[in-house]
Amino acid sequence: MTRLNLSQIKRLWIRPALQAIGLDDPAHVNIVTGIGLVESGYVWLEQLHDGPAKGFWQMEPATHDDIWKNSLPAPCRSKIASGLNRLLYGQTHSADLMIALPLYGAGMCAVKVLLAPEPIPAADDASGQARYHKRWYNSPLGAASVMANISNFQAAIAA
């Protein structure tokens, strides 16, 4: 199976998306790149086996909607929401747009990471990012394996 070039994904989708919402530091760029690699391999736009998750970052619609309704931190809400709205190119936010607009999907992933109660690991800490992904993005009930995904986060860091 062929997938998209990881360096281009990072440069053309993730960095611009994170710049739009003010989270374009190396740690956020690398963890969002790694999450997409782990969640979909940058191949799948919808969850396999009829699951609800959308886009390369495989966010569920309920999570997407909760972020918009309840979860954006108040002091940052206007800046982050404004950036996410720029990534929507005039469309009303919808979980389905994480499929059609990869920059929006990357931005939503970064916001989900931002909302976790623990700071993200350093930009070059692949094992820490794999653990963080499992705990705060995939969840303990999800299929992700920290040990199996360290190499994906290392690839994201190297891209």
C-alpha cells in the first residue's frame, strides 16, 4: 500500500494548519504528524469497518462536536476558533470536513492534543509521544499500541 510523502504532509498540511491556530511549535507539529501516521497511515479517510472516525487523524464526530461546543479553553477560544474557521474556507464546522479539508483535520487534532491535561512530550521524544497519543488521543480502550507506534512517531520526527 502506498501512502503520501510524510515530509510533504508535515510541510504542506500540518505546519500551515498549526500556524493558523497558533500551535506551530516543533512538539505540536511532530505529535500531530505522528498521530496521523498511527491513526490512518495517511491512507484511510474514514474508519475501517464502518466506524465513526473521520479524516487522517481519525477523530470521531462526537469528539469534534464537543471541542466546538464545550472544550476550547476560554482564553484561547477566539484565537483558536478563528484559526479553525480560516481552515474551513467559509464553511460551517462539521466532522465530515475533516475528510475533505486535511488542514482542518490537522487543526482539530492539534486542538484535541492541546486540551489534554498533561503537557505534550518534547519534539524529539518518540516514545513519550507514543505514550501520550495512547493515553490522551486514542484512549485506553483504543487499538493503539505504544510499543508498536514508537517507530511511527520517530518517522514523524524525522520527516
